Amino acid sequence: MRKQQKYRVKWFKLFLFVLCSYFIYLTVGQQSQLSSIRRESQATRMQLEQLREANTALQEERKALHDPKYVEKLAREEQGLVKPGEIPFISVEKNNL
């Protein structure tokens, strides 16, 4: 009778070991997933902040486009436009040579 009881105890210990190992495995896996989600969330927050800043800059640009002086400045600088009677000045950069 004694031998049968020892055998049963070994199976019980093995079962407890496997059960504890499984719970540890689950816990480590969940912590890994949580860490990944936190990193992704932080990256998304940073991207959101950058997009908000870009949105603010675009809204300011939109407001500035209602000012005729600003539109004239853009036309002169970006398009190279001149008023009638003005002589255009074209600079040659070293990169174009």
C-alpha cells in the first residue's frame, strides 16, 4: 500500500509543476504583449502630436493666405513672378552649374 501512495504523490507533484509552469508561461506572454502594446501606444501618441503640430501650421498658413501681401510674397519667392515694370533678378547657384 505504501508504494501506491508514493506513486500517486509523484503524479500530483508533476501535475502541480506542469500547472505552475503553464501559468508562468501565460504571465510572461501577457507581459510581453502588454509591453508591445505600450510601445505601440507611445509611438501613436508621438505621431498624433506631430500631426497636431502640422495641422496647426497648416491652419496658420491658411489664415495667412487671406492676406494679399503674403500671397504676393509667395508668388515672388516661389513662382518668380514680378510686377509690370520690374526687372527680374535670377540668381545662379553653384549646384546648377
